[in-house]
Amino acid sequence: MSITDVIALLALGGIAGFINVLSAGGSMLTLPLLMFLGLPPQVANGTNRVAIILQSTTAVAGFRRLGHGNLRVSLHLAVPAVLGSLLGAWVATWVPDAVFEWVLILAMIFASAFMLLPQPRLETNPLTVNRLGPVIYMAMFLIGVYGGFIQVGVGALFIVVLYRLLRIDLRQVNVFKVSIILLYTVPALMIFALNGQVRWGMGLVLALGNITGAFVAVKVNLSNEGAQWVKWITLVMAAAILIRLIVY
């Protein structure tokens, strides 16, 4: 890695970690960055998981120190997601590069479009296990398959299920989201590593940026105006990356 590579990984990793904890879309920045720095798509996909795990660990620990989280509910949601992640990661290890790149492009378009949807304002109670059911567990399994395969925009899927279907507030969504992502990403990373599709040095540098962004995000309570700025900055950067991926 050159000094420029390290700076790019730290800078974009910090932005991505901040975005991932408070909203969704950080991997729309980091996965293409790893590809632009020369990694094959599947290797970039595996390497990105190193940063996701350490970023999620930071966020989970930070939320728990602040008294947020429900381990029992998180584990109930995570079990089907972990099973799905194993399937998704296994498929990702043998998909051809060209197919993976187009999946990435479509995933970024979907995630960007979702971020433009108006967010409902909900008055909700804390989520409990008795509010979960077969539909939610199946949704968690499918999210796990998708997250194991590519990760990009997976936060948007959690918002669909947890925010819009279970109707819990965004603070709870973010707490459960980072917990589930941490648990399902560990086995996914193991599959990529066993297939030689992880570059640990780049992953750890990226993770340092992600950890910093996640640490800041846990401490921040964004105003509505601040949240809008985060969303639009993410969308502008994603648009530039999409143009680069499609044109070149």
C-alpha cells in the first residue's frame, strides 16, 4: 500500500463507519474503494468484512455502555441472519467478477433510491421477543443471505424490516442492526478467508477508519438537518462511484 492508499482507506473508512452506525450505505463507499485500489471484486468483498466486524464491535460496545440494547432479542434476530450469511458468502466466493460488479452496481442503485424515500415518524415501544414471528425470521434469513453476499445497502433492508414492519424507532433499529451485522459477518469473513479472498493489511487499515467513524457516531445525536447532510453527502459520493463503475 502506498501512503495515498492508506490515507484513502482511513478517510473513507471513517466516513463509512459513521454512516453505517447512524444510517446505511457506508459499504457503498468502501467496497468500490477497495476495488479501485486494485483488489479483485471477491477479494474486496471479503476484505471489507474485516472493517465491518471491528466497526460493529465498536458500535455494539459503545451502545451497551450507554445502556442501549437487548441481547435476547438480538440473538433471536441474528440466528436466521447467520444461517443466511453462510449461504450468501459461499455463493459470493465463486460468482464471476463481471457478475459481481453488476450486482454491486444494482445494489448501490437500490440503496441510493431507498435513501430518498421519506422516513415515517413513529412512536414505539421497546422491541420484545413476543413481537417476532415467522415473517420477521424469514426476512432476517434473507437479509443474511444478501449481507453475506455483498453487504452494500444492507442497512436499508434492516430499516425496511425493523423500522417499517416492526415499527420500532431508529435508535432501536441502529442498536439491533449493528449487533446482528456483527454476528453474521464473523462466519462470512471466515468463508472468504478460507477461500483466500481477504487482504488483512488493507482490511485492518480500513477498519481503523471505520472504528473511528463508528465511535463518533455512537456519541452523536444528529439533528434532522444533520441527518439530511449525511444522506446527501452519501448519495453524491455513491453517484460518483456508480459513474466510475459503469463507465470504466
